[in-house]
Amino acid sequence: MFRPAPVPDRYALIWPLLRLLPAEAAHRLSIAALSAGLANLLTDRPAGPDPPLLAQRLFGLDFPNPIGLAAGYDKEARVPDALLRLGFGFVEVGTVTPRPQRGNPKPRLFRLQEDGAVINRLGFNSGGLDGVVARLARRRGRPGIVGLNLGSNRESSDAAADYEEGIRRAAGLVHYLVINVSSPNTPGLRELQRRPALEELLRRLRRARDERAPAVPLLVKIAPDLTAGEREDIAEVALGSGIDGLVIANTTLARPAGLKSRHAGEAGGLSGRPLFAPATALLADMYRLTAGRLPLIGVGGVADAADAYAKIRAGASLVQLYTALVFAGPALVGRIKRELALLLQRDGYDTIAAAVGADAGGRPAGAATLRPPRAGARRDRRG
């Protein structure tokens, strides 16, 4: 497998200090550094120009490269512009709930360094929509693609109403919206992935989006822990509901054999290297089940260019990462982009889009870019 040696970076010098801090405290410190304009504390390798073959147009948006930051890092939308300057092609902020909530008791975030993984049971800790909406409003008109991941409050009796509120208040401030029905840390949330509930939820949310900002893409983030029947149901509902894409996948409740860390038994969602294989298998399956008609964002276990390329060939038009940054630092972003371009060139691809789905069950490469418009639907926003 393609595994270039890591390039030394300033992060390698400060990581031994960061790992002495509790994981959540180290996370807060990194947000504070970025907020204060101190990105140079985290990396001495500023983002350079992206290789042209990494650019593509999806949802009517021009992505300079396919590497995005997954939701969960910048929950409060405090530093999206600083993150974009690190070289990400897009940044997803959140998950945000309508009303503030503390989440689960601490400690609730654990590094599994020997496994290249993290377990979290944060439980949608959120400052609420007020602060996030205000900060997103202040960045209106700035360059860079920013999406927002929406959640439901733990005590809510009507989860759909929570998502509707998020759509109404934030749809005009971001480039896309993601409905998170797959976090394992909010009781009952994953039940919204079941067919009857999902059909009704997406009917309401599509209507709310169309009333507020019809041009803003609406995506759904799903769990990796789905049965074959649940996968088929989600694919059919996604195609029939008129949503614009899927994010695959959230953290897993499974614990693969062979985990070495002393924290491996902690409750919560597992992310990072052990999630790569199941999340990528699910990605390929959903690409096949949707016949390449929906753009997919692949997330879960991406730690290098080979991982990103595997997601793309499995059916992802875009790729997100987060956990790998904990261990490798932000210089990883530029390294993945450079090496991904080399992999594409090696295999004779002129564009990212041409490689999408190349390994997914015989579907033609680039099939997602050929999605026909739905009958009666508005303009296909992927351009």
C-alpha cells in the first residue's frame, strides 16, 4: 500500500506536550491558538496552491480540493477561516444544537494513540445556535466553502423541529447543511435513520430548506453500524426525498479485535484508523445502492493520501478527516493533497471526478457527476 514516510513538522515537536493534557483540554487549546492567529504554533508548513486536477464543481460550488475537515472539531464555528488557510478544500462546523447543552459528563474524549483512534462520548455539547449563527453571519462574503452540521437537543420531544430551526436560522449563512442523525451519544437519535422516521424527517426538512434557501444543499450523515436492510432503505429514501448527498460515516459503537490502547473499552463512538475499513465498505455499498446518483462525502479513518484515494475510488466525491490531525497535525492536509495528485496522475486520471467510484462494483468512474435531474426538481446544484 502507498505509505510515504511522514514529513517532520513543528507539530511533531509540540505533540509530546499536547498529549500530556487531557484530550478535550488540548482541543480547546488548539482552537484558542487558531482563534488568536497562532496557526504557526501548530505547523510551519503554510498551505501552497492546490494541484489543478484536485478541483471540481459539486452542488454548484467550486471546491479547490476534495479534502475537508469533518464536523466535531470546530463545533462553535469559531475558526473556519483559520482552518481554510491550513489548506482544507472545505470546512464543516458543528454539530450545533438549537439550545445550549453541556453534553455528557467529563472525561468524555479519549485518545487511543497505539490504534490511531479516538473515542468520544461528548453527547452534542453545544453552545447553541445563537452564537454559531452570529459568527457565521460575520464571515458572510469571505472566500472558502463552509458547511454546518445540525443536531437535536437531547431533551427535545420533536427532533425534526430542532433540525427545522437550524435550517431556518442558518441556511442562508453556509454553503451546505448536514443533518446528523447518526451520533451514537444521544439516546434515540439513530432511530431517525429507520425508514418511516427518516422519510418523515426529510420531508419536513426539505420543505424547510426550500422555503428558506432552496439553493443550499441538504445532506444526511449516516452511521457505519447499519444492517444490509437499513442501507437499502436509506439509499431508497435518500433518492426519493430529493436530498443532495450523504456523509458516510459517523463514529462506530463497534470495537474491532486487536485494539491496543488502555482506553479501548471506553463507551462512545470510535473514530480513526479502525473505522477506515468498515466506513469505506459502507461508502462503496451506498454508492452502489444509489447507482452513483448522489454525491457522497467519505469520512472515517483517513490518515494519508492512499486512504483518501481509496475513499474516492469507492465512490466519494469529497473526503473528510479529523482524528488523524490529532496525531499528525495540520501539515497532514498539504501532504495528502500533494500525494493524492501523484496517485491520480499515476493512474492516468486528469481530474478527481474521473476517479470517483472506480472500484465500486463496476460502476463507471465519475458516475456521480452524471446524475440526471429529478422530475420536477430544481436545478442540480452540482453544476
